[in-house]
Amino acid sequence: MGLVTLTGLVLSVSDVGEFDKRMVILTKEAGRVTAFAKGARRPNNPLIAACSPFCFGVFDAFEGRNSYHISKANISNYFRDLATDYDKVCLGSYFLEVADFLSVEGVDERNRLALLYQSLKAVESGKFSHRLLRDIYDLKTWVIDGEYPNVFSCMCCDKKENLYAFSLKRHGMICKECSLKEAGTEISASTLYAMQFIVSSSVEKLYTFVLNSETEEELTRILDAYRLNYRSHKYKSEVFL
């Protein structure tokens, strides 16, 4: 077994045996990994604090055939302000569960890790409605996975002007002219711009805007319908949302 350094965020933790912990960590170097912390449930074990969901930091680990064994952890962010607020924990747990379900071991998941980290910081800040945070996180997750709706051109004629309605059937926008013969849900220019911004912006710039209640409600309606039609997996944490 070789010693490696992993930078990542703990997605989930479970007990193993009498004193050990099993962790799932989303890492910059190796995607989603399974790691074991031997003796982490013993009093005064140096790994106790690191074996919790939301912990972000650097982990020294020995690489085995199918898992890693943590020897040391240097946690730079525990997201303590998030972890002490029930509503924030519920939303943050949803973010972790989505990342856990969609991430893959041995694949470059740096964009997903960056999105998750920035999203948890946005939750912790308290500056955004939880509805908007979930909409941004989900839409950007679909972008990372290449399954997002086209919001830049008409799905019928490919025109980029006069985009008028969102079509679930077509997986994206349709223009004013095509809407006369193709069913779709009319949306405002503000909602369309918000979707375009989320899709095209870097992760670092995602959480730099808020919407008025009307635009936020419209955005949520569009994305809720998209989730219902094209995202079949049901997450346990959705119950608490």
C-alpha cells in the first residue's frame, strides 16, 4: 500500500466493527472514494473530528485495492455554522447525497467538488433562499453531468433570438414562432437569463445573485417539472426539504 494525499469533502460516515469508521469522500485526486479510519470511535482518537459529514480538508491515506485507510487528517472547514441549523443541515445533506449518488470513483470530479463546496458555503452564509440554492445546485449539477436543458437556442429551429417558452418534450427553449405549433410553458426574460447565467457561469461566480420572488417561483416551477420528468432517482433527504 502506498501513502497518498487526498483533498476532499466527507459525504457520509458509518460505523464499522467496534471502533472504526467508514467514510465516503469526494476528492480532487480520485473522485469518490471509500476510506476507513481505524479506531476513530475511540475516545481522544485524532481522527474523531474529521469523521463527520461536511468536513473538508486534506487526508493522508494508504491506498488499498478497493479502499483507502486514513492515517492523518487536516480539516480546514467543518461548516460548523451550517451543522448547527436544522434547515441548513437538511439542504446541505441533500447536496451531499446528490454528489454521492452521481460521483464516480477514479473519475475527475473536481468540478463537482468545487460546486459542492461553494454551495455549502452559500448555504452557511444565509444570504440566499433555500429554494434558489437548490435550483442553482441542481441545474449546475445537470451541466456537469451533461444532462441540462438547452436555454440558448430554439430546440425546433435553432434560432437564438425571441426565445419564448420552455418545452419539457424538447428539453429546452422554443422561440415565439415555433411556440405556435409546439407546446411549451411561457417564461419571463428574467427567468431565462437566470438559467443561462447558471449554465454558463463558473462555479466561483454562481452564488452572486438573488431573484425577486416572482422570478424565483417561476424558475422553481420550470426546474421542478424538469426534475419530475427526467431525474427518476428519489433522494432520501428530499423528504426533509
